Amino acid sequence: MKQSILVVNCGSSSLKLALFDENENKLASAIAERLNGQDAFARIDGDEQAVTLPATADHKQALKALVSAFSDRQLMSTTPTAIGHRVVHGGETFRQAVLIDSDVIKAIKGCADLAPLHNPVNLVGIEATREQFPDTEQVAVFDTAYHQTLAPRAYLYALPESYYRDLNVRRYGFHGTSHFFMAHEAARLLEKTPATTSIISAHLGNGCSITAIKDGLSVDTSMGLTPLEGLVMGTRSGDIDPGLFDYLRSRGMQQAEVHKMLNQKSGLLGISGQTNDMRSLCELADHGHEPSALAIEIFCFRLAKYIGAMMASLSQLDALVFTGGIGENSHRVRKQTVSHLNLLGFDINADMNSHHGRYSDGRIDDTRSRFPILVIPTNEELVIAREAKRLASIA
Ligand code: AMP
């Protein structure tokens, strides 16, 4: 039977699996949703038949069912050769991916205060796979780790220093696996090495962040202590004036209500009043829905301002890179964003931007542009599989 590397991404009520062979080919992927409720559901991508699950299935049951569905289809032996886990917050403890042992689990638990919605559920996935595959080496890959090269000028807030020293309050940054992948893919497309390539990487999905990458290393990024800071996102506000908290409290709003408003009711959804889905917003805007057009404009304008800000961290720029569901697919967002950056020398080629899939080098910049502009599909699962393979030292 072939070697297989299983990639596990646990959300609060979901479990996503991807399976790779030792040559980095993706063999299969699967998702289980609505876990720990009354209505659990699981399926393998490309397979119409649902994988049978108890209605109240938890992560462990879903994992077992999906792994046996993979092996029924002869995609893997009953045991994967290595397992890679996405873990959201590694604090300052983890600067890179690590083999999981009981000390690592303790340290991930130690970072849970910084990501109470994510780290505990990532640990559920780790415990479930350790129980099911006790002899398989497992690796944790952290969203924050790539940003551990930020200098204090980029990661410290202008707060009394005791907040950093005693409470770990600092900017951590997220989407690290995607930005790392951009650093390497951009270098490959530009026929350079990552260590000599400097880019601005814009990951635009439901969550959005932008990173300045100097000679292959993250030197500034838009997300902060939590993934709420920075760009406008699907349902998250991004940057706001912290004075808003006092104001809303004075108007009788509770902390939990403010948290929910900023994380789940703001961003593209909040401004448009309709949807957080960029594709639907573009359609609505095309049909004259002004709040949707405004949501897209605010999204692009904030992004353009951040691209300008990221240039302060770099001494050369080899490319501006767009990725994520929006960055890869929305020519409208790319065009509208770059239209604010002509003074800095960015210029987009309308034809290449509309048909970027036609060009294998990913370029969408016009000949007049001072800098290359690239569209690169992200592949966080592949990064996790590579790290699992490297650290589990598969022969
Ligand atoms: P992600 O979180 O990376 O899966 O990205 C999700 C976002 O990508 C959603 O806002 C989608 O509407 C957006 N998206 C996906 N395909 C397209 C498309 N063809 N045009 C515009 N936005 C898209």
C-alpha cells in the first residue's frame, strides 16, 4: 500500500481532512460538518454519496468514519504514514512546525488563552488522531509561526510595556502557512530563491491578511493579537478605533454583544447588509445595489492603504501577490485595489487580470508597472503535508 500523509484541520464544529501521497499528490479530501450537534454530516470531495455518521457524531467519530471511507476506496492503508495538524496559535513558543509529544500538547494548551475559539478544538483533533493512530508520528503546523521573525517595532503595540511582559499582548499574525507558501511560489515563478525574494502577500478569503516578506521572512503583517485586526474581512471589521468600546458600553452594549458584532456581523456582511460572499456582492453591485458596491470599495481601499503601509518594511519589492478565494478569483477586487496605487507605480493589465488563468506565470501587471503583480493559488494543506513529511522523516 502507498505511503500517505493525512492533513487534519479542526474547526469548532467541523473536521477537514486531506490525504497526500509521498510525492505531494493530493489523493483525496473530505469534510465533516455540524459535529457535536444533532445533524452531523460527512462527505468525501467528488463523491456524491455521504459518509455515514451518527447524527450526534463528535470529531473522533467523524475522523474514524472518514479514514475508513478513504481506506474502503483504497486511497490509504488503515494507518497513515504521518499526520499534520493545523494549529492556529503557537504564541511565542513555536517558531516553526514541531513533532507532537506530550510537552508540545501542554504548550499548545498554554497558548489557548490567546485563541480560545481555536486552540482547544485543534487539540481535540490531535487527541482524536493520537488515540486512533498511536504509532503514527504527528506534526503541529502553526498559523502564527511564520510571523515570529517580526521585529519589536512591528509586533509591539504602543501600550505600557508590562502588557507585553506580563500578559503576552503583542501582534502575532496569522495565515502564516499561506504567506510562507506565497514566498516560495513567488520566488519559483520569478526564477529566484526565497532567500533573495521580497514580496507583499495579500491573502484574501473569508479571513484576510497582508504580509510584508523580506528575503523570504515575514517582517510585518496586518493581523495582530487576534485575527480581528487589519483588513476588512467577510464578517470581521478589521481595524477600528478602540474608543468604540467605551462608546458602545456607554450606550448599554455588553462585551459579548460587541465581540459578536465585530467578529460575526461586520466586514462585507455588515456594510452590505446582505452577504459576506464576495461573488454575491459583485453580482449585487452589478445590479445596482449600492451598499454592496460600497462594501467592495471599502474592502479595496483599506487593502490598498495596507499595501502602501507594507512598503515601509521593504527595501526592494519583487512582486505584489494576490491569493485566497477573493485574491485568486476576483479580478474586480484586484483592479479596484490597484487603481488606488498608481502613484506608487503599480499598474494592472486589464486583459491579463481578467484572464489570469491563461498565463502560467501568474503575472497580471502591465508593462508600465514598476512592480510585478502575481495571482497565486494558495495551498495551505500542501505546506502542512510537507512539514509532516519532513519532520516525521519518511523514508
Ligand atoms: P476562502 O475563505 O479562501 O475560501 O475565500 C472565500 C471568499 O472567496 C468568498 O468571499 C467567496 O465569495 C470568494 N470567491 C470565491 N470565488 C470567487 C469568484 N469567482 N469571484 C469573487 N469572489 C470569489
